[in-house]
Amino acid sequence: MTDERTPDQPSISDGLAAAARRSGLGRVAPGEAPSSQALLAAMGGVRGIVESVLPGLGFVVIFALTQDVLPSVLIPLGLAVVFIIARVVMRQPWTSSVAGVLLLGVSAGLALITGRAEDNFLVGFFINGIFLVVLVVSLAVRWPLIGVIASLITGEGTSWRQDRAKVRVAIIATVLWCGLFGVRLAVELPLYFAGNATGLATAKLLLGVPFYAAMLWVTWLLVRTAWSRPKDGVDVEDLTDESAGD
């Protein structure tokens, strides 16, 4: 069977590479030293952080004051819609925000149907669980996901798997991300089953943007030690010591 793809049509690998470059890790080249400006850009800038935090903060405040599910879920949803409208009016990128609004809408719908404010967080549990499973599976099949993402960004294909330092760093970084999603579930699920919606919303805020930013920074530092090695044969532990002294 002949390949019907035209020369200008991107391949699946091209699409995956483009998606990797749009990810938080992809905002900084693996060999580049991370900076606070780059980290902020990877988080979507100040505006992106505000748009991520305010709906959740709004839920905490409104539910704490009213103990009423309806305004607690609908006002943050409306706020997220306003953010998208503002981006459209200002002719700024907005399509990536639509998925977040849809998730908020589904979450709000579940809470309104059941009448339980804590059900507003059910979708988040599934998302964290899916990411955790994908990361664990990638480790089980010896293709740690962080290494795959770094290789897509650099365009080096599968050659990184022949480099022990890169494989080791990829495994460590992937395990750390497993920890991020695992900790979220370990902290938030007991609060959900206890019916503590305010505590659950607060935990989600604390384990959201701040935890993600810290993990992204650590991942950059780890990946940098392997992907910017001066020559083959230098062990990752030596370069980690070097980076710590930068």
C-alpha cells in the first residue's frame, strides 16, 4: 500500500512533536537552562495563572460563605467563560482555554445533578488517575514518558534510549510526576469521601499551580543534566552536582 500522505501533510510523529513543544516542558529546550521567565511562560504567563486559579478560588470563597452548590459552581464557570470572551475580543489565543471551560461545565453539571458540592471535583480525579496510569505504564514498558517528550522536542527519535544517563533521568523525572498525581489523589480523595468540599477545593488549589510549577522546574533541571552533557561517558550524578553549583 502506498503512502497517500502529501509532502506538506504532517505525520503522526510531527503532530506528537508539535504537541510536546506546546507542553510546559516544551517551552524550554531540554538543553537550555531554565529561568523564572521561561517557567512563567510555561505556566501560560501571569494571565494564564490567574485564569487557572480564580475559578477554583471563587468556589472556595463562595461555598464557604453560602454553603450553596448552585452559585458555587456556576459563578466560577461564568468567570471562565468571561476570560475566553475577553481573549476573543482582544484577539488573543483562546482555543486552548475551551477544554478547561468544558471540563468546568461537566464538573458543575455533576455537582448540580447530585446536589453535592464535592462532586464538582470528580472529573479532576479521573484526569489525575488517567495521567498516573499512563506514566506508570510508560515506566512498565521501559519508555518513561518524560524521555519520550524530551526526545520529541529535540527531534532525536529513539536514540536517547541508548544513552544510560538520559534513560536514568527520564525514569527519575517520570517517577516524580507519578508522585505529583499520586499525592493529589491521596490527599483529595479522603476529603471527597468525607464530604469536605471546602477542604477539597483548598487542597486542589495548593496542589494545582504551585505543585505543578515546582515539578516542572525540577524536571527541567533533571532533563538538562542529561540532554546538555558536554560529552558521552559523563555520568548524570556528576552533572547533577555541577548544576547544583550553578
